[in-house]
Amino acid sequence: MNRLQERVLTHLEQIYTYLAPTQRQVLAEQLLEEMQLNDQDINTGRQPGQWNESDIYLITYADSILPADTHPSGPGSENNNVSLQSLHSFMNTHLQESISAVHILPFYPWSSDDGFAVTDYSQVDPRFGNWGHVESIAKNYQLMADLVINHCSSSHSWFQNFIDGKSPGKDYFVTASPEDDLSAVIRPRTSDLLRETDTVNGKQFVWCTFGHDQIDLNFANPEVLVAMVRIVRQYLDHGVRIFRLDAVAFVWKETGSNCLNLPQTHEIVRLLRTLVEQAASDALLITETNIPKRENLSYFGNANEAHSIYNFSLPPLLIHALITGHSRHLKNWLMSMPPAQMGTFYFNFIASHDGIGLRPAEGLLSDDELERMLTVMDKAGGEISWRASDHLTQRPYEINISLWDAMSRHADHEQEGADQWQHQRYLCAHTILLALEGIPAFYIHSLLATGNDYDRLKASGHKRHINRHRWNAQALQDGLDNPSSRHARILHDLKRLIATRRKQPAFHPNATQFTLHLGDAIFAFWRQSLDRQQSIFALNNISDQVQHVPLSEINLIDTDDWVDLITGQALDMKTADLVLAPYQSIWLSNLRP
């Protein structure tokens, strides 16, 4: 037995305590065979931290940009099967110098939830393209794909086999009794947890964390783990190098618990990391755990679980700061965030295909502050989704709104429509995103300043569709060709900021970060490169009033020459105050790019 087998066995001993040692040995051999690692020992030559300041991610659906002859609001035409090609063309034309990686949201056949109810993990949905299109994108960009690990569609062959009592699938799903005490279960939906299902073995109640079309997989059955590892290997073979573990926090169930972040869940993540790292030295795991900060941080483990975690507290706190004009909560949160260990990084984002999650703001914003934020988002045209918490109470789970519209107004203003600062507020949000410790990710509709899609919301009744617009490729190009359109102006401004960020060693994802205290209206922090040669003071006026920052309050070395990287203007050290216009940002650096 080599060291890799020993390590896999160690993981399995923690997950499957009820299996005999010989059964765990057979399981370990199965997993290594599926990953094509049978004769391989531990790869000790792997160097962690294969990322730097030039890394920028794009988040998009496979059909966010449809071919020119396809109607965005329709169900799709026969020509819609090249949307992956349209996306690839858009990235090569507009983003080749701006992004290093792309997260294409589930591109597999699905029955609901815009891809997250997977009917076949092994195929590309023919409405989007084929594996050749996926592989083509992977040759130009690091490719992130979803491993929808917690559940599959009720239309998946596994679930049909469950109903028929056949393999594979007959033991693949979590079942429970309506008589079980499930009151402590935490989940992001208000639908009934259990779905009554008629099977050849009689009436059974299957577990549905996210809805009755998404049936939870039973990882207590080792066959499910083997099946999922087989899928991982296939994705690697098609060029995927970054795995987003969707809803992984819910993977393990135990009646009487909250079924969230259980020890077996963490061990499964550690096992997957061991296997993936050995199969491809440049492969990464990113956990998608939309939960409060402390629980989210636990998925780093001791730098032995996820390579990266979604920084879920950032979107609600940053948006709250920008619509209220004070950064107290954002600043307190930043000070409480531990530096990511080398070999790990924070995955920073402000907007995504989902809404603005509110669970990560719990304990950080008061109920009154959350209520005020909901009121502002409602005036901006947003929707609110709810969740079931413990003891079956309901709480707001997320705000469904485009980021462009979320940035349209100040909380204290009563005017109808957007105020005069929407564009500046929007850029300020992304300038902060680009400067923070970690790797920034841009939702495609944030790069394009896409507004609320009320037509798609009305057509589907699905609240998240308000921020899942599908662009017609020609209509989008026409908008970008018009330099006065907001889409063209925002994309131009963001690409300029991205180009500047990618040249700064002090913006390395693991470079030092220290929070500055310059008043509630100024959100500021200091970054220093790993070699300590470059310092950047990132100052952001998050209010709609001009702010003066005494130069004496910033610890500048007066023997260095300082320049604002955003404007290119050199700093006169005799200046008494730095004057920041509403929502202006300054990147004050001692080194020019």
C-alpha cells in the first residue's frame, strides 16, 4: 500500500466508521481506479498557490449570450445549440485581456433550477453545445464547472431506478419518515422537506433540501461517492480544472441534527481535494457554502479542504455600505477576516447568478438594518426570497436584483428612480472588489451593467430570473458599439480598472491586508506585496458627499514617490488633505505599474 492509498483510507475511516476495514480498503481501491491513480504515490512536488494578481474570474451561464438569430426571452431555437460558441466569441473579443478563468454554470441537461437539477452529469445540454465547445473554452481560459454534489433531478435515471428498485440508484437517495424529528434542519427553501414517492417497495419519503425536483443523494452509501468521483474524473478529462462544490454544506444528513456542516461533510471535501490534487496538480476545489462567516471559513480546514471559499459576506455588507454611506459593519467584518493561508484564497464577488445572500450577514447587520436594506432594494425593483430556519420559522434568504439596479439609490433618499450617483457607486463597488485580498470574480451581467429583467421574471415567475438575463449576441454588440450606452461605458471603465489591478504585486491574492480607520464614510485598507516592495493604500469614499482625508493619517514613507494608480496622478507630499469626490476611489502606490 502506497502513501496515497493510506491517505485515502484515512479519509474513509472518518466518513464510513460503520464499514469493516476490508470494505474501506476495497472502496479506496475503487476511488483510485476511478481517478486513474492506481499505481501513483503521493505527488510531493506540488507547489500550492498557483495564482497571482493577474487572476480574474468570469461567472456566466452557458446561454447568457445567445446566437444572433435567437430570441433571448424564448425557450430556444434549433440554433441555440451554439450558445457556448457565442459565449466563447464574446470572451475572446471583449475579455481576453481581462479574465484568466471562467465559471460556466451548469451546462448539463437539467429539468429545473436553471441547471442545478441535473438529469445527466456526463453530457453537455445540446441546447448549449457539446464537449468540444467546452474543451475549446478550456484551452483559452481556466475552466470552472459545477459539481452538483448534494442532489440530482427527479428525472435523472438514478431516481427512476430508485422508484423501480434497480441499480444504479435504488439506494442512492436519502429517505426519512414524516414522524422523524426534522425540526432542527436548516435549509434555504420553504417547501416541504420530504417528498412522498411511490416506489416498487411502497411509499417512501425522499429528502429534498432545495425542492421536490432536486432529490438529495445519500453519501452514506459509498456507491454514491464512487459515482461522483467518476464524474470528477470525466470533467478533468474534458479540461475542467476548477470544481465548484455546489451546496456541499448539506451533503451529509443525520436525523436530529441541523444537517449542515457535519464532520463527514468536511471529510468528504478533504477526500476530494486529495484525489483531485493527485490527478491534476493545477486543479482546485472551491466550496459554495452560503452560510454565516464562521461556518464558511471552516471549509478552509487547515489548508487541507477547499483551496478557496466564496466570500459570501462581502456582497450584502458592501451593498449595505454603499447605499447607507457608512462602512462600520463592512470594516468590522474585514478586520475579523483571518488572512487565507498560503495555498488557499478568498473568492470575492459582489453579484452572481443567485441573489444577494442574507444569511452571511446574520450577526453582522441587525434586523432593523436588514429591514432597511430590504426596503431600499424593493424600491429599486428587487424581490425577496425566503428560507425555512430551525423551528420552521421563515427569514429572508436573499435579495433578487441586478447589481446595476441595487446601486441605483441611497437609503436616505426618497426620489423615484436612480439618483445621479449610480454609475460612480457601481464603479466604487467594483474598485473595492478588485483591491481586496483574494481573487475577484465578475458576474457577466455586472461587467455589462445589465438591469433587472422583468420580462423573464414575469414569464417564469422565478425570482432569480430577474438577474439572469440572456443577451442576444447582436443586440449586445450593438450596445457595446455605442460608446454612450451604459453597457459600453461600464465595461470600458471596469476593463481599465482590471488592467491596472493585474499589474500590481500588492494585489496578489495572498498579499498582506490591513484595515485603516479613516471615518465611517471612508472604507480603506493597506495592501503590501509578498516581497514587501510595493504598498498600496486603497481609499474608497462610500458616501455621496465629498470627503477630506488628512494625509497625516496615512502612514506614507515620505522618501517614496506615491501615485494614484487609477488616475496616474503623482501625490504632492505637501498636500494637507486628500479630497475624494462622492464614491471616488484612490489606489495610492509607491511603485508605478
